[in-house]
Amino acid sequence: MEITIKINGQAVSVEVGYEVYKCLCESDRKAENLSHQKRRHWDMREFDEYIIATECSHIHIPTPEEILCHRETMCELMAVLATCTEVQQERFLLYALEGISLAEIALYCGCSKNAVMQSILSVRKNIKVFSNSICTKCVFRAYTVRG
């Protein structure tokens, strides 16, 4: 492909490969986008300040209550996981926290997808039983009458 570049004010045609041509086109497109962004700054802020103001405005800082709630939830989850076998714990954490597919876990553990699914379902069942027991205790405590 042939492109035209300016060297010392003179236009010169140069033959380049497809990859170089594609890279130069991408560079031109990014330069054009940058110039459009700069023209939008009618409030006289610097470009970096504008990016920070628009891109970082959605950052959420958790409150102390949210942090405490998260810690309590993690402690409860770890307590439930402690009642499961090591194999169940490993498969559940790979699936739930790491986001690894059932097939990949099965390949890693040397078992079938069904065995992995059964382990995950078993842990979920334990979590559900645990959460139901906590909710029952909370409701019971709320309605106890002291004599």
C-alpha cells in the first residue's frame, strides 16, 4: 500500500505493508478523536481534569456499614464452607469466585462435569440451609416475649 507523508514540508509517497498501513490509520483516527475531545472543553478545564471528572465520577467508596456487612457475610460463607469437603470447597470456589466453567474445572480435577455440578449444588444446598436457619433465629428473636 502506498501512503503519502510530509518530510520538511514536502509530500513523499512511500510503499508500506498492510500492518503498517492499518496502524497508521488507527493512529490518525485516535488523533482525530482526541482533537474532537479537546474541542468539547468549553469550560476551560484541562483535558486530564475532564477525563477524571467524567470517568471517575462513578467510583463507589463503601461505607463502614457495608464493609462490616461484607465481612460478616464472608465469615458466614467460610463457616458454611468449613462444613463441606475439601473437594467441594475447591470446586465451588473455582466456579463461584474465579468464574471457571464446569468443563474446565472437570478437566482440572480429573472428573466429570456432572461430579463438579453435584459438588457445587451440595455447597449451595448447605448455604441455603445455613441462611434459612439464621433467618428463622432472627424472626424468632424478634417475636420473643420476655416475662
